[in-house]
Amino acid sequence: MPFGTRTLNDGRKIPEIGFGTWKIPQDACNGQVTQGIEVGFDHIDTAQAYQNEEQTGQAIAAAGLKREELWVTTKFSGRLGTGASAVRKSCLESLQKLGLDYIDLYLIHSPRLCDGDIRGTWKEMEKLKKEGLVKSIGVSNFEIKDLKVLLKHADIKPVVNQILYHPYVSASTQPLIDFQDDHDIAFEGYSGLIPLTGRQGGPVDKPVDEIAKRLGLQPEQVLLAWSRAKGAIIVTTSSRSDRLTRYLGVGDVKLTDEDIHSIDKAGRKGEEKEKVWQMCKTAGKVVLLGGLGVYGLAKYVL
Ligand SMILES: NC(=O)c1ccc[n+]([C@@H]2O[C@H](COP(=O)([O-])OP(=O)(O)OC[C@H]3O[C@@H](n4cnc5c(N)ncnc54)[C@H](OP(=O)(O)O)[C@@H]3O)[C@@H](O)[C@H]2O)c1
């Protein structure tokens, strides 16, 4: 089924795949966002922190689309200060930089930006929605404990939590996704291509390559199809138009249960390996510090 939209808990429909502007240099951003829109993306994901909202806005304006034809997400990232008092001015600045009357989805980029006051910060987000400056509100990088605090005090539930999601974190992220399902909070998955961009040579490569070969796809398409099959609204990006076209083609890719299971299994293996590696590193540090301590003590005593 081609990519369509997902209905959020406030009734609004978000396009199931978005083009992200993280790390795009300012001088390349207008061109890359324009390319994304031309290829067929109708969902742009930016943030105050990416420092390219202005160039993103220029590309949006130049595209000449009706406002309702493009979904624009941006995020409160703390560049004008953190905590409740910085939310409104940050949103106004993003609107001005993007050149928009409203933002489709406004996210708190990370719980740490709430300065320990999730309740107060979320109240400010709710006000923005009530005023119509933003149409939907959500969060990013929130854990279960953060969502629990938020939900306890919220009049309006977040529509999404945008989180890191790829096969090497999927098992440990599942409790969060289950919690979100129980509360009708969708999840957006970012950095889904980590097995190709940062963890090359890991156990996920083998099943992904085999599936790609069998279906005549590129590995990045298999990974995005896996994210989609797991329920993610995908947030990805590329500087290359051929890749962007292939990403959109993932809408027509159907993985079997066996395919999904084989990637899950390889991801779990990678997660376990990583855990063991981290434990060894910690143990190594303890031994080293202990050794230094004994050495220091010995020097002092003897
Ligand atoms: N909320 C948050 O905290 C947060 C954090 C991170 C990201 N995000 C959002 O998610 C978006 C995507 O993040 P991401 O860049 O980490 O996503 P990603 O989808 O994991 O990676 C995209 C990158 O993968 C590369 N790529 C694609 N196919 C490849 C292949 N076969 N081999 C090697 N590289 C390949 C692309 O490079 P080319 O340009 O060369 O094609 C592109 O730069 C961001 O722009 C941002 O909007 C949000």
C-alpha cells in the first residue's frame, strides 16, 4: 500500500513518511527541501535546533503549494531558553522563520528542555494549540516516566512521541511503544537507517541484504519497510533524489512476517552484544580506577 496518512488522536492526518532537515547545512537546505518536495514528500520535519528553519521556509514558499498540501513539523529545542517561559517565544520565532501562519505539529524536542517542569511546559504547548498557532502538539525523546508525568496533568494528550527507532533499539524500545499504544500516542521513528550509517557490519546486515536481493530493493528500502511494518511514522532524509524516490517507493514494499522476524532477531542480537560491550567497558573502568586507587594507597602507606 503506498504511503498515505495516519490519523492522530486529535483527528488530524499526518503523512506516514517525512523529510527531515537535521544536519543539512544552511546553504544546502533550500535546495534539498525543494528536492524533497519535488520528489513527492508532503511532510517536512525540522527543528529550532537544526538552525535551518529559515531556509526550509524559503523552500516551502517557493514550492507554491496550498498550505494544507504540506505537513510541517518543528520543535521547541531550547535555543531561546528552556522551560515553560521559553515555549511561546520559540514557537513565534519558528513561525516567523518558516514564514508560516501555523505549524502542523509542534514538539518538545526532549524532556530535559522542560527544566523539570513537564507540567508547566506542556501547559504552554496546550495554549499554543488552543490559539491555533500550532495544529497538533507532541513530544520527542520522552521515556515512559516522562509521559506518565505529562499525562497526569494534560488536558490535551500528545499526538506523537518522536523517538530513535531502528533494529538495534527496537527490543528495548518496545515497552515505550506498548505504553504509547495504550494511550493512543503514535510513534514517529527517526534514524531508522543507523545499520547503514553508523552500525555497518552488524548482525542486521545479513537479513537486510538477503531480503533486498530477493525483492530487488536497496537495503535502505528494506529498513524503512521494516520500520513501517513495526508501526512507525517514518522520519528520514537524503541529499540524493534517487534515494528519496526509493524511500517513497517503500510504500509498495511488503515484507513477510518471516522477514520482519529475521530483522527483529538480528537487531536483538546486536542489542545484546552492545549491552555486553558496555558492561565490559564499565567493568574495565572500575578495574582501572580500582588499580589506580590501590597503587595510590600503596604509595601513601608504604
Ligand atoms: N527528534 C529528534 O531528536 C531527532 C533526532 C535525529 C533525527 N531526527 C529527524 O529525523 C530525520 C532523519 O534523521 P537521520 O538522518 O538520522 O535519518 P536516517 O533516515 O537514519 O538517515 C538518513 C541518512 O541515511 C543516508 N543513507 C541512506 N541510504 C544509505 C545507504 N544505503 N548507505 C549509506 N547511507 C545511506 C542518507 O545519506 P545521503 O544524503 O547520502 O543519501 C541520509 O543522510 C532528521 O533529519 C530529523 O528531521 C529527529
